[in-house]
Amino acid sequence: MALADIGPLRPELLHLLSIWNTASTAFLGRLDRLDPRLRYLLPRGLLRYVRRGIARALHAGYSSESCAPRLRQLGRHLRRRGLEPLDFDTLGAAVLTTLDEVMGSQPDRELREELVRLYRFMLPEGRGS
């Protein structure tokens, strides 16, 4: 996706922001069911940080590559907090399953693919390819 080409994802991202509190609650509940310790390893402000990043992407344009340095840094930070490689898979599954649950209709395939592409930037070296 080119830097200014967020157009196809704009409606879904706006919808996600409009239901953010519901989505956040559902995500944390799902994470508690999958692996309760992960919820407490995540930084307290992580969901606020992600929401702000989505809003910024909607306002200023977006590209996966422009997000890569911050996502890599976040991945390193989460590993220092105790997340292991398989924990990232659990987080990814919780995000995608929550999206399916709260977005009403099935989230657009392009949005899911973009989230997976972004998720890969957080993975430990060698797992993101």
C-alpha cells in the first residue's frame, strides 16, 4: 500500500475506532481466555497507543514500511517484558478473532492481510518473513 493510499481500508478503520472500547474489552477478554499471563505482560498504555496510531494513519496516510521501525521496537519491548515467540502468535490470533467478533460483518480480507503484514514486523528476527 502506498503512503497516501489508505482509501480502501478507511471505512473499516473508522468503524473500528468508533467501537474501540467494545473491541478493546473483547480483545482483553479473549486474551484472558487464551493465556491470562499475556494480558499482564502487555504495557498498560498499549491499546491507547494502537488507537492513536490508527487515528494518525487515517489522518496522515499510511504505509506498512513507515510503521516498521516502531513495530520492531514494540516487538523488542514486548520480548524484554517476557513475551516469547509463541506468545506473539497468541496475540495475533486474539486480534484477528476479536475483529471477526466485533466488526459486525466479516472484516475485509485486505484489512486482515494488512494486520498480518504489520504483525510480522514485531516478530523476532527470522520469524517475520
